[in-house]
Amino acid sequence: MSFKSGNKSILLFVLMSLFVILTACQNSNSSNEEESKPSEEKSEENEEVKTLEPEVVNVYVRENLKDPFDEVIKNFEENHEDIKLNVQYMKNDEMMEEAVNNDKNAIAFTTEDVVNNLIDENMIEYKDTGVAMMDELVLFTKADSSDIQKAGDIGNETRIAILNPEFYEEGELSKKVFENEEFKDVSTTDNLILGDSIEDVKQDITNENAKVGVLYLSDVEDDENYEVLKRLPRNIVEPYIYKIGIINKEGLENSTKTVYDYLLSNDSLDVFSEYGYII
């Protein structure tokens, strides 16, 4: 074999060895990338699951606000996937008890007197409250009533359905309405029909057991079966005021403040307006 041929053979051998080494390295790198990729993807999936876990905010709501508030919950959670509302509908005395016994932050959405009581108990700071809306007592009748077309048609023979004053503040206020000079011709002794629920009062009007009923505007505004005759003047009976307050038992969380701000926003209050509440 010539010297020249020997050099060629050596060069060929070196080139083939380099090719084998480079191919092996490339396969090794590819294998490492394949092995590491599932681990990275798994890590990213875990981070995503953590991110999607919503914070829970407790909200205490007066029970008569349930229908509009259910809509508010839906609208809020559609736009705030990181926050979930734990809503409890309750009477005012139940709300006071829950606020005292629960050691977590919460939001109270109820009548002004309860929010003021929570302020007196140092569970809500005055700065963390806001007026949401009002509701007014109204006189109403059946939509197709032929006897009663306006408030002036109410006379001493007109039967009037109200909530039982023994169980409802609204009933007590309704009874006082007819002690006012404006309604001096209406007999409160024989003409008042007492209902044990809002539906009882409505049913008395539907069945014509009574010709006129007294309820809050929100109870009848969106019901086409009834027609509002008159909002009762504020010199006769004050409107019902609803307030929102933050019950702060520990460091205030951003999520609680986000919910509070939303409940006082136009997006939220427009829903209540559609149900007859006065914004």
C-alpha cells in the first residue's frame, strides 16, 4: 500500500468516526429533550390549576333580594373567574348573629339599620359602607281593575290588603299610612285584610278579596298582573334604604374589596333597578 493510499484510509476512518459521534450526540440531545418535555408540561399544568383556583368571598344578603342578586352573582362570576361568591340569604336577625359568630371577612347587603348596628358593634367601619338603593311602599291594584283607576278612588268601603303588622315592619308601616290625613276616609278597623306573606297580599288582589294592596315597589313593579297607583309620599312613610358594608374580621383581602366595589357599580345596581328598586 502506498503512503498516499494509507493517508486516504486514515482520513476516511476519522471522518466516519466523527459522523458516528455527532449522530450519537444528536440522538442523545433529542432523547433528553423528549424526556424533559413531559416534565415541563406537567409543571405548567400544575401552575395553571393553581391559578384557576378561585378565592371565596362570603356575602350575607337580605332574603328578599334573592331574585335580583342571583343575576348579580351570575354576571360577576362570568367576569371574575378568580373569585367565587359564597352567598347566604337570611333575615336581619340571622345576619347579625352570623356576623358576630363568623371569624372571616364578609360583605353585608341589607337594610340601613342592620349596617348601622354592625357599625355600632365595631364589625364594620363607616368608611367601608355605601348606599345601594331605596325601596318605597306603593298602593297597587289589579291590572284590569274597573273599580280603582287611581288613588283617589279609594273610599271607606275599599278593602285593602297589607302584610300582617305583627310579623312585618312593612305591615306596620302600611297600617300607619291609613291613619294619615290623606286617607282619613278609609276605615282601618274593618277594611284591612292581613296577609302572612307577600304572595298572600298579591293573591288577595288577584282574587279580589281586596281592591288595593300595599307592598314595596320592588314586589310588584315587574309583575304585569298589577298596576301601581301611587308611591306613598315620604312625609307619610320613609323609603327603605339598602346599604352594603364590609365586615372586617382580619386583614382585608383584595378579593373582598373587588366584590364590594362591584356591588356598588352600575353593572350591579342596574339589575336591581330592573326589579323596581330606586337607584
